[in-house]
Amino acid sequence: MNYRQLAKIFTSSNISKVAAGDLELVQRITSEFPSLKAAQTLHDIFEESYKLLCKHYPNEYVVKNIIANNILLGTHSLNTASMLSELRIGSNKADCVIINGHSTCYEIKTKFDSLKRLPEQLLSYTSSFDKTYVVTHETHLAELLEIHESMPKFGILILNERKQLSRKIEAPLNTNFDADLMFHTLRKDEYTEIAKLITGSIPSCSPTDLFSQCKEIFCNANNADANEYFKKVLKRYRKNDHNFVSRLPRSMKNLGISYNIHTKEKDSILSYLSRLNNLNKEMCNVLPIHEGQAV
């Protein structure tokens, strides 16, 4: 069976289509996977699809969702922590970062991934966050331990067959941060906020000079202070929508965290999820016209 196709139901573009009432994708997937045909609601479709992915195709979405459920919501709380997805650090993007008192980066390497770029990625992440973990499959462990031997700055989490994370190596606490690298992660409202926190005001200069002025202020700060400001603004400006995420089923927590979904789309998604026994009727209404009726 085409589990890659099944995984597409959890993409941002397709969840937007579902939110808009276009259930053609759901209908197609349901017809290809017999175990989904008994589903009565969209909630059931997502939950059962996720179970199939966990068993047969544990891709990056699955791993992020496990991190969201087991660490962000299991160990921490949306009231005290934020999870950021695909956070740009230099020329790389950290798969997910959880910020509470510490900033912890989780770089995901599923059994379908290569470790070719990992050393370069780790150079960026271990210079920008308090802790860095590589979340991986058992098949990568031997190669990963070789990388760790020459670069013991990160920890290792193994995703086991029960879809739980087991700690192979504890991540050390970083104390040496690259302020220049971290600054380029920040958006305008974030770096101006840091400048105001440090100096008491936003620099009075032309818009073209604002970036360089704020960068100088940040990079001249004490290393530990710069890290605290970095975490504070990211946590504040990129916080998760607690209300929306809390109302999603376990299979969709990462979807609510990682994707930028418009407020109206969020309401539509929640409405469809809670609608009982109307799924088949709704899907019939979105058949292409040449399948639904003669013209």
C-alpha cells in the first residue's frame, strides 16, 4: 500500500483543503485503505491513518508528533513551553525546538533519511541551543555513535518499536553560543524587542540601519544573557495556539503546532472533526462533477 500517499493527509496544504470543505483527498485515501472505511468522522480518519503510519511508515511527521505528545505535552505544558518547527539556523532548519527554561533542539533522522548532512547541521544547532538531540532509528545508531565520538556535543534518542523515545546518550548543556548565528534566526519584531530589553529602547536610526544596530547590541551582550534573550523572544512571539492544539486528537498535535493555519481554517477543522456520522455524506458532496452526476 502507498503509505507515502497516506502521509499526505497530514500536510499543511491538504489540511487547508479539508478545512475548506474539499474532502476529495480523504475519500481517495479511504478507498485505498480498507481499515479506514469504517470511519464515521474525520477524527476517526486521522486517528486510524496515524496508527497505520506509526506501524508502516514512521516518517518525520510521526516523529514530530511523538515529540509533541510525549515531551511538549507529556513532560512540559503549552502553558510553560513552546515548540517551534523548521526553525532556521544559519543555512539549516532545525526540525523542532522546544523552549521552556532551556532550549532543546530535536533533529530527526528517520530510517528513511541519510546522515550525510548531519555533522554540518549539528555545528549550527549545538552553537545555538542549550541542548541538542538527534532522534533516530536503531538502524542509524552505529553511524551516529561514530559521529558522536568525534563531536560529543549532542545527545541521542532512539525511537523504538513501541513508538517511544529512549535516551541512549544524554545531551550536554551548552555554554558556548554563537550570537551572530542566533541573531539571524530572529525576525524584526523579535530582534527589536531584544534591543529594547537590553538598552531600554529601540535604536533611533533609519530602517536600513536598524538590523545592523540591533545585531551589534545583541552580539555585544554577555553570552549567557544573549541566550536568555533569544529564548525569551522566541517563546513569546512564536508561542503555540494552546486552545487549538488542546482540542485536536493526539494524531494531529504536530499539525496544530507546526503549520501556520488561519483562524478560520482552525474553526473549520475543529467543526469537521467533531461532526458525527456525516463523513460519507460529506464526501459524496465533494465528488468531481463527472463522477457525481451526468451533465
